Amino acid sequence: MAPSRNKIARIERAKQASLFKAAKNHEIEHEAEKETMFPKLKKEVFYLKKEVEELKENLELANKKLQDAEIEIQHIKSEKCVILAEKNHEKEQLLSSFREKEKEGTYLQSRADQLQKRVDTLVEESPSRGKCLKQYNLIRTNETKKDRYERIIKMISSFVGPLNVDAFLYDFLKMADEDEDLKFTLKLSPWNSFFTVVKHQLSDGFLKDFKQFTKQHLHIDIFASRHQIEEVKKTFATSKYYTFERQNVMKPSRSGKQIMAETALVKANDVHELLSKRLEMLSRHERLRFDDGTKDNIVIGVGGDKGSDTTKLVIVLENVDIPNDPHAVLLLGLYTGNDSHSLLKQNFASVFDQLNQLHSVRYFDGSNNVEKAVVMKPLGDCKFVSAMYGHAGQNSKTPCYVCNLAWSTHGSDTASLENFDFEFSGEIRTLSDLKKTGVPLLDVDPLNAGPPGVHTILGICQYYCIDWLIAMAINFDTGSSSPANLKQLKKDLKKLVLETEETTNLVDSLESSLERINDAVTTIQKNCKTTKPKQKNSSHCTSSFCIVGSSKKSSFRDSSIFQCTSCKAAVHDVCAFYITKSSDF
């Protein structure tokens, strides 16, 4: 059944009323919301206005910055144009300079090519020829040295001219000799000149003529000036320190005969001054040493030895680092003869007197004059030390100069290494004991003498080992039955050497005599065959037939002439048939 119109109308009105009420409520809510939102909107508007104002200010600031930027851009563009203009100008200048440099480079290259050609030519002409030459001290062959010389001479010739090479070489050597930076020299030093003059006994006249001769022919003077030589002679003159005397002594000749010969006796006349000068020299060169052994003393060894036929007396200084330093050895004297007590006393008595009085020495140490005590030690082999003390020697009953132990040195009871009691020693000798039996030359107790260790060791080794081994080796090598004792072999050899020399001299004399006899016979035979007499000349003697004047043989050139004491006639030795000169034959 369909609803009625009234019901439908009521429903419609009810809907409209509901809608109206909803609209009214919405309006009321809207008004309420509007009243609530308005302050918020007002506040937002306020903030928006403020933000708009800040944006305007920022916009104005940005516009201002934009204007400044546009101005800066214009300024930069202007500077850019200026820089571009400068760069273009510089580029043009560089291009212009590059063109000039290119032209200059072309010229220099051309010049360099010319110079290179010249260098190549000079290299070929140079001594090295452009190669790395070996150092001259490494050259071993004369061919290489000669090649090097020829290159240098060729270069000098091109440098000074072929005609001036000799003159240049003389000047070059002279300048090189005078150059202090070079060790090269053509002249002997003053010392070497002095040594040569003394060694070869050159007179002042010879030296003057020789210097003039060398200057004339060699353009150099190899000796120092005579004034410099004289200064060296004065500096090193020993006459103020040594006394020189002549002695006539018997000495063996080459043939073994004893002949009277003139020899030199040299002895110090001022031992203190000699020692002082040597100490000063050692101190100046920092060679003087003081240690636990020497303490603050000057320790000297006094001794010597006989070498060949000469006996020497020396001082040996202990105050040095090197024991065998030649600067620590000081000569006190020398003579020709044995090192016996009698000859030492005879020749060196004054020297030993000075040594016995040498208790201290004064010398200049570089800053002050100092005085040191002298400690003396006798040195040498057993024979020399015994001679200084006046001891009987090693062939006596008591061979030791330090103690009085007796043992046999010869015969069946001879002491040897096998039977000698080395643990037992005799009573020590004193200087007083030695003075009772002899005359000691040195006032030093024997206990202070240096032991001849080297002589002793070498003597034992030589006597007991080496001599026997050498003699045995000689017997093995030669198959000889000679005694196996080198001492006896040496005696035999010495005897054979003398016999050989005498036989050789005899043969030489006989051969010379035979030659002179044959020449004389030949000359006499030729003279007998000649009928025409020969005229006498200045070489003829007063004999009836002068062999020397009639002969052309060289064997008669050294013929001597003797004069007869009764008739005063002068005759050649060969003309008197005196053929052999030596009286031994």
C-alpha cells in the first residue's frame, strides 16, 4: 500500500528541518571556527608581511650585488682585453726574438761546425789524439815512451816554431827546475853538492871550471853555488866536536902481507856538547821519550865493535821509541886496529875520561834549558865489554866479566852446553875488584852492563848448529872428505884464496914478461937484418941497443928508466934485460 501524501509531506518536512538544523549547526560551527581561525590568520598575515619585507630587503641587496657584479664583470672584461693585448704583444715579441735566436742559432751551428773541424784537426795534432792516455808511470815499454815524446815534440814545434824548439826546451827545463810546486830538479841540493864535493875530493878550482863548463854546454848548473856549499860545510863541520889525527899502523894488504899504512884516528873532544846537541835535535822532532825504564833520566849505552879493520866507540840512547833508530847512535871515535884494552886506552883515554865525568847533561827542550841525570850502561859483545873493563877476556880462566866463576875454554875439559852447570854462578864482580887487577876505562859496575844476548844466541846457534850443517851440506854436495867443521873449512878456503891470488899474479906476471921477451926478440931480429943504422931520438936510452926506441910495440910504453950510480948512464929496464918487475918472481 502506497504511503499517503501527508505522510510523504511530513517526511519531506522532517528531512528539510533536519537539513536546516544541520546547516544551522554547520554555520554555527563555521562561525565558531572562523572566530577561532581569525587570530591565527591575522598572526600568519603579520609574519607573512614581515617575511615579504625581508624578501624585499634581500631582493634590493641582491639587486645591488647584481649591479656590483655587472660592474666587476665589466672591469674584468676590460682587464681581460688589456691582458689579451699584452699577451699578443708579448707573443709578437717572442716570435720576433725566436726568429732572431733562430738566426743566431743557425750562425752558431755554422760556427760550431767550423770549430769542430778545427778541434778535430787539433785533436789529431795533440799528444793524446783525443784518447784517454795511460798514466806515464804505468808505461813499461820504451816504444810507448818514445811515441809519447815524439807527440810532445811535434806539439811544441807547432807551438813555438821548428827553429825555436831547442831554445824553448832549455827555457822550459830551467823554469821547471825553478818551479817550487814541482819535485823535478836538475840541480843538486846544497847538502848533496857538499856530499859530492867531499866524497870525490873536488877542489874549488875544479868546481868553478866544471860549473862554467856545464853552463856553457848544457845551459844548467848541476851544483849548488859554492857559497851554499861552504855554508853547509860550516854548518856540519865536525872540527869543533871531534879531533882528527893521523896514525901509522900495520894492516894487511890485498895480497895478505902486513904493510905500514896511514890511517885516521877520530875522537870526540866534547862528549857533553855532542850529547846535548843530539838530545836537543830529538826533542825538537818529538822523538825523545821518558818511560818506566828511563824514568826522568837520560839513559845511554856506551860501547862499540870492530868492523872490518876499524874499531868504533859510540853512545846509544835508550830514550827513543825505536831501539835501532840511527838518530839515537852517536859516534865517539874510531881507529884502525883491534878492539883490545890497550888500544882502547891508547886511542880513547880522553873520551873515557869525559864519559866518567858525565853525570848530568843540559839541553834545550824547545822552550827551556833542562838538566837531566845521566845513567850509563856498557854495551857490546863480550870481547868489547871485557876490553873496556880491562878484563882478561873470554879465553881466560874466568871468562865472564860479571862474575868470577872459572871454567875451561879449551882442552879436554872444555865447558859446553852439555856439561855446563847454568844454575851455578860465581861471585859478582865490582868496579873495585876490577881496579885491583886492571885499569877499567869506564867507571860503571859490570852488573850494569847490557847482556850481549843477540851475540850469545847467535854465537851458540852459529857454532853448534849452522856451521856444522853448512859444512855437512858442503861435504854432501861436493863429495869431499873435508872436516865437517865450517870454521876449519873457512880457514882452508882463505888459504886457497890466497894461493889462487898469488898464482894468478904469478901467471899474469909471467905472461907479461913472456910478451915483453918476444917483443924484444922480434925487435932485435929486425935490427940485425937491417944494414942501415937508425937515427936515435929522444926516447932512446944510453944502452948500446935501445929496444924501446927501436920498437913500436905497446908493451914497452910503460918501461921505466934507472940510472947507474957509478957511470950515471940512464937505461930502460928492458934494455938491461930486466923483464919481470916483481921481486917475488
